[in-house]
Amino acid sequence: MSNLKLAAVLSITMLLGLLHAPAMAQDEETEVKAKDTPYFSGMPNYKIVEAGDKKFADYRFFNGKDCTTVEGKRFNRAYTLEEDAESASDLQISRNYANAVKNMGGTVLFEGLCEGADCAENCGYQMMVGKVLKGGAELWVEVVPFNDGNDYYLTVVAKESMTQDVTASAMLDALNKDGRVALYINFDTGKSTIRPDSKPIIDQIVQLMKTNTGLELGVEGHTDNVGDAKSNQTLSENRANAVVAAIVAQGIEAKRLSAAGHGQNKPVADNSSEEGRAKNRRVELVKKGAAPASAPAGTPGSAKTEERFGVKVYPGAQFDDGQTKYAKAAGFDLYCYRTNDSLAKVIAFYKGQAGLELLFNTEDSAIFSDGGAVKVTATSPWTDPMTGKSRSDTVIQILKEGE
């Protein structure tokens, strides 16, 4: 291999290193220690015999008529009377926490014997349910005394939304690989109003569709199995329509989108657990088609951008705006495209393109050169440097090196 070819290979190898960056290890959930919740402590002469915290779960709180499902960080404590200590009555325990809620500026939603509410986990017992706004957080609390005041349960949920970090690039990958992607868009409870904290997800969907102008999507709403099946069906349809409306409001043509709801009929997790229900309450984007569509001149996907630096873009490959920006931020002047076609097909295409020479070829990557500053790399499989996840499609980069 000539020195010129070797230099080109070494230069591009640095670029390919971006695609094979190792994933960062994720922290595991720490073991819960038996101590009081950060918001409510135990009563004097009572000790914790069971404790469990979950970073994100739901709980159904009885409000006197029906139940309100609250999602967020959940704290569960079981207290029992210390040995030889004098017990409080069920009413004393309930009233103690009711007063604590009021002293925090909160509201007691229910206090008494819960009857006939199948939605409430501890219905049939004396209970107190309260709601507090504290430090920007919305706290819900349930206290259930039993065994003549010798024991009681305390459940606290610090309300928050299930968060999801999602990018247009990651959605494109899932759509190309699986044909669909699940999104956790937060709505007001029991409604189709999209909450402000989910606007970044909507923005990424819009970016995805603006940079992939031939992409058509179905938006499908799903619920858990809490409540009436007919109401859940209607809710899922309304939420899908709300997402479509939000996307269209940012300039995407309505004809590229369709909305449908499946209610509780297509769960992806076990509805018997809080975590499962949270996963089932989702919106899915389903890929309907990716035929090239007209686009403004000079934008990826338009007829006038079939070439980059004088090199043809692989037919049908979709422009990846996120990866392109990531590489440019790292100092590379390039355009990134992705296709579900095999690496062999991509290599065969560029081998047949006049003016390109194959410099380097291994089982999972290839490098072409136009004899000057322009190089083309093709890699499959590859590691996404933005997420650390392995990708099974073929990534193509058309690069112009500094002269």
C-alpha cells in the first residue's frame, strides 16, 4: 500500500473510532435501607419492619369517590409497635398524619373507612389520603392503620413524569430496524392534553420528519388496563390525535401522518405491576413508508443533494442529521447516511462509481477515496457514539478532509 493510501486509511480509522466507542456503564439502583421517608416520619414507639423505594412507579389513591393514579418516586413503609410500648388507636394514627398533611399546607382528600372501591389496594380498612405541594413537588400520601393500632402502612408518592431521553437519530434507528418505536409522552391524567415536559419528544419527532422528507408515520396510542376498556380505547385515540396535531402544528404535512388507538389491547408488559402499567401507557410511531419526497433545494433528501462533495449518495439511504452534527462537532466535515441494505450491497455500489478507489475493506467496514480529499466509509454493524448502543444497519459517511 502506498504512503498516500496508508495515510488516508489512518485518517479514516480515527473517524471509524467514533463509531466503535465503548458504551458507558450505567449505575444500578441502590439497595433501600430501612429509614423513614424524606417527607413523613414514623410515629413514636413504632419501628419499620418493611421498606421499599422505587424510582418510578404508580399508585392508586382513593379520593372518596374513585381512585387517582399518581406516578413518581414511591416510598412504602410498614410500621409495627415496639415491644412493650403502648399502641395508638387506628384513629390516632390516621389523625396524626392528617394533621401533618395540614401543617404542610396540604389537603386531606379522604379520612375514614374505605368501602366499595375496588381500585384502591387497601379498601376495606380505615385510611387517610392526603395531597401536599412542597418545594415544587406534589406529594400524595396514604396511611392505613390496622390490627387495633399495632401496625400501619405508609405509602408516599412524589409525583413526577416518566422521563425518556430520545433523539431523532435514535428514533430513526428503531424505525429502520423494527418498524416502530415506543415513546413515553406524558399527558394530563385521564386526558389527551400533552404535558409541557414532553415537548422535547415532540420536537425530536418533528426534526426526524423534517430531515427524512419521505418518511410517513402512524401514531398509535396505548393505555394500561386500569379503568373501563371503552374509555381507555377513546383515550388512546384522543392521545394519538393530540400527538399528530402537535407535530402538524410545527409544519409537518398532515398527509404524512395517521392516528389510531388500541386502548388496553396491546400491552408490552405485565399490567399487574406498576412498572408494567407505566410501560403500557405509551405512544408508538409506526413506519408507513420512506419513499423520497420533494424537499426544498439544498436540504438532505432533495433531488439537488444526491451528491456530497461530488460523490453520489447511496440510493434510498436516509440522512442522519444527529450523527452528522455529532461528527461535525468532533471536527469532521462529513455527511452521514443510513440504510438497511447490507454492507456488501453498499460496497458494490461504490465500487461501481467512477472515480472512486477501494482503499480498505474488512468484514465490517470499507473505505473509498476519490484520489483527493474526499473519502467514503461504510460500516456495519457499528456502535452509535451518541448512545453507546450497537446498531445493525449500515452507516455511510461521505467525508472531506482538510486540505
